[in-house]
Amino acid sequence: MPQVGGFHGATKQRYSDFVVREVALDGRVVTLTDVKRWAPTAKAPKVSEVFKHKVFALLDDAANDKMDIPQPVHTLVGKLAGRLLGVFNANKRARVLRQEKGDVQKLKVAIAAVCGQETALKVEQFMLRLVDAQVEADEAKRLNKTKNGEEQVKTAEEKKEAETAFFFPPIDAKETRAAVHEVVRKFGSGNVVSDTTTNSDGVSVIRVRRVMVGGKKRKDMDQRGRNNARAPWPKNRPDYLQFVLHKRNMETNSIMMQLAKAMNTNVSTFTYAGTKDKRGITTQLCTVYRGSKERLETLNRAGRELDSFNFLVGNATYVSERLNLGDLRGNRFSLAIRDLPGDATISDDQIHEAVRSWSEHGFINYFGLQRFGTKSVATHEIGRAILQRDHKRVVDLLLSPQEGDASKIREARQAFQEDQDVGAALKALPPYLIAERAVLQGLRVHGLTSYATAIQSVPRHLRMMYSHSYQSFVWNSVASERLTQFSRDAPVVGDLVIPHEKMTEDYVDENEEGGADGDEDDAAPAKKARTTAEASRPDSNVTLVTAENLNQFSIYDVVLPLPGYSITYPENALKQLYEEIMKADGVDFQALERATNSEYHLPGSYRHVLRKPVDVEHELKRYNDPTVPLLETDIDRLAGRSAQASVPDGKSRALCLEFQLGPSSYATMAVRELLKQSSNLDVQLQLRQKLNAKESK
């Protein structure tokens, strides 16, 4: 691989210097092109007001401007209209009451078929009490009007309205519980909702409650009540609402919680192909189960400039399948690399040549630094201890003081090391330290020496992340040796290859947590394994390079395994290197094959050593103001704005680079190859400090 000189530059100096657009499975670059703006609608007039208005309009038409209608006639007509409306409302209430009592009988029959006659009778009595109570409340409300139609202030007794609930006996069979929830949803007339709770004996039971309490809808209903209690899902509508999420400088998971609250659903109903970087402007597809398009669009409130939103949603459409983790072809990156050296150090032509060479020859496909964390205790060290089954060390590493922690967090960690006070540590550690708090809670429940049990309190996806991080560390180490010891331009005998055009990351790199340059600490659970026979065997498409087939492959076909218990290793010195690393680390993947815990489910996978960026475009821009964005965003396109043009004779120079990578490659690693500089956080901070000092002069 020809070596072209690198140059220094600052990446992600501003979050607007890093723009990521997801590439969908069909190859389409995801962009936000359709944003519906929402404004509250005017309150509809009361039915009584509309009715009286129409009656008086008919009276005026009958008079035909030939006579003035006397006031007594006007008053009489108003009273008659009121009585007619009263009769209409009474008939309507009677129809609703008959329907609700009919639904109670249907509910009784359905419950009897599922839970028996005794439980069905109790449910019937409970529902009839609710219906009667609602009739009394409506009648009291109707009578409790002042002469001008205003409702009087509710009495203290009404404000203390008791919440009534019915608890089913404990039901063991999952199918029976599901059937109960279904019949309550179907025959509850939208008045009740079922959920699962703990009764006074600490046993999980199904609870049925009124949807409306004190005139307000329950906020703690379960998913069935939220989505289905009042409006059954249309039969011909697909189950998933797909939309484009455009965000800037925000965590994906944080936005999902806001969306769930706005749409009155659970955050677990949202899915997406992978998390995106917080520090950047990103666009991606998401899906939500049976989500309302109208509710989604209320997030884009009218009356605000598009630039004022930290996130926007749009391009909403209903689809039949949800997005799963890994359902993307890759990402399209746009980067502004600022603070380039002066023309005397490197010319425009030399930079153009460096980009051309990088595009043609590619980069070493290292796992990015975010894979290993930014703290003094790297995630692969915790992963190594997990795979060693050294449970005490795992706990010690998670809870020990770390460089980079805020002072209060460091003090809390140190205090726990000294006094082992779990309660004090839990009180001091913030909620975002999920793994640490989970371990502490496990220790509090099971005892201070129950290390293995405490580790199981850590969410599965985090335990898997630590194990995968160790695999990635080994892969990075071996990849460096492969390119140091052997040819950088061609395969050698003993290498493993998968033709790069046939590579499907779906099964080859099974331990990716949602794509490159994502927030690994917030990675979503790993995607489901493919069920085909070919996909279940990691080595099914791997070929061993021999003297006979050597000329059939290129360096871009060479893969290295991420170690596991069902993997093929190279038949050269690299195999011994794998063995030496894992022996020194005390990790035996073969011994983990029969382990039941998910963090030990590591059959292994393959990853190409070299990758090429796709569809590379670049432009050198000169600028004076470092705060002016240099890259075009979806918001710019919606607003009809163009990206900042190059300023003639600008005092600073930036490389605006655009390219596409597959889902398991890291843009930070690709750019590191171009710049020939470390993407280590400390290096980038030094460059930013230098740039800030330059700007302050």
C-alpha cells in the first residue's frame, strides 16, 4: 500500500462538523424531507351552542326580515330548543348505557370461558358498579350547573373520588393472562384498562381499573390501555409507524424517552438500526409499534424556527415490519476537518492527492476507540475479567475510582472501596452509571461477596458489550501484527479470506452493537441471530489461502477472526499469536461453549482487515469565522439554504469530506488513516486547545 504523507487537523471541533446519514437496507441515504408542523386546533363549540345557534338561524330565516321577533318568542324558542336538546341527550345516554351493560354481559361470558363462573360473576358486579357510578356522576354533573351554564366547583368529597379496582385471582398460564387482557380490551367499552401488579400478598395478579379517574386519563396504564383502550387499531393499517429522526448533539436513547412520553407509549416499542453519535448531526430511520402519526407530528410545534429544534421527526409512514438492530447498509458521513496546516506546510494539491490515495487504498479497519471507553479502566479489561470468570475482579474494576470521573463520583467510588457502604454509594452515583448501580444493587440484595450474582444484575447488553470489547481488543492487536509481519498489499498463504463483494456483515460480524461511531455505552441489545444454517456457522464462507489459490484474492478479501469457540484461525504465525494472547490473558473460549450466560455466548466472527470508503467527495474550504458551519444539513435543505461557500483568502482552511462506510466500520478510524494521526481523545483535545488559543489572539 503506497504511503502518502498525512497532515494534522481537528475533527469534531463543533458538533456541526460531523454529519451522519444512515444508509437503509435498500441503499437509500436517509434524509429528512417532509416535516409536518403542528399547531393546536381551536376548541370546538359545545353541541348545545351549535344547536341553539341553528334554531335561532331558522327562526330568523322564517321572519325573512319582515318583522322583528318579540323577546318572549325568542325566549320561548330558546327554552324549547333546550328541552329538545335535553331529550336528545337523554336518549343518547340511554343508548350508551344499554351498550355498556350489553358489553358487561359479553365480558362476563368471555371471562367465564377463561377463568370460570365465579370470577366472571365478580367481574360483572364490579363493572355494573362502575357503570352505575358513572351514571350517577353524569347526572350530578348535569344538575350541578348554574343558570348561565357554568359548572360549580366540585365538593371536597368529589375531589376525593375513590379509585376502584378489581383484582383477578393469580393466573399461572401465560396464555390465560393474555386472554384476560384481550377480552377486557374488547368488551371494556373503553372504560377500564387491565395491567399486571402485585397484590397485598406480594403475588403478581391482573388488575382492572377505570381509565378515567377524577376526569383525567390514567398516566400509568400499561401498553394495552395506552394504545387500544379507546381506538382499536385499524385492520388494514400496518402495525409499525416508520419515521425519520433528525437530531443534533443529543443521545438517541434520550430522544426515545421523549418520544415515548409524547406518544403515550413505552420506550421499548421504539426500534432503530443503531445508535448514532451524540456529538454530531445525525439522521436515521426509526419504527414504533402501532404509533399514531398525528401524535408523532405534535412534536414539531409550529411557530418555531426549524433551527431551534434539537430534534425533528418526519417522513412518517406505516410499514409492516419493524426495524431491528443492524438493519442498515451503512452510514454516509460528512466531516469538516478544520485547522489544517498552512499552505507552506502542505498545498491544496497535496491534500487532494492524499484524499485520492486514501480513497483508492482504504484504511485499516480497526475498532474505534469508543469501543473501549474513555475511562482509565477500559471496557476490554472488564470483558477480560468476565471471560476469566474472575467475578470479584469484575466488580472491583467496575466500582474502582477512575480517571475522568467527576470529583464527587470519584469520591463515592473511593469511599465504597474503604467502607463497603452500598447504600451510600447508590445514593452518590448518578443514574447514568447503569452497570455500577446494577452491581451495587445486586450486592445489597445478595450480599457483599455474591460477586457472580451481582454481575447478573447488569443489563444483558452491557455484559455483552464488555465481552465484545475484549474480542475487539484482540482483533486490533492481531490486525496490527498482520500488516507489520506480512504484506500490506496482498494475501499470504495461511490467510483467511471472504471476497469483499460477498461479505454480509449480518452474520460475519455478529457482535456489532449498532454500527460504527455509535454510542457504545448506550448500545441496544444485540440483534437476533440469523436462523439459516449458513448464518449459524461463522466459518461457512471463509476460505483458507493456499499456494494454489493465492492469486484469486486481493488484500481487501483478507479477514481476521474475532476469537470465539466456533471459529477458524489463520494457518500461519497469526494463529500462534492468538493463542499466546489468550493464554497470557487466561481466556479459554472453548471452555465457554457450554456456558448458559449470554456474556459467554461468543462463537466468534470475521472482520476485513482493510476497507475502502465508498463514493468519496471532498472540497477544501477557506473561512474566517470558526463558528460558521461548513457542512450542509437536512435542515438547510428544508430551509432552502446552501452550505457555507469557501471564502476567498480566508485565514483558515478546512477539508470537507464525504464518504460512505459499511455498518461495522468506524469513521474515526478511517479519518485517522487519512491524517496519519491518532484519534485518541487526548490528541484531539490538544488540537482543540491549540485552535482555541489561536482564535483568542
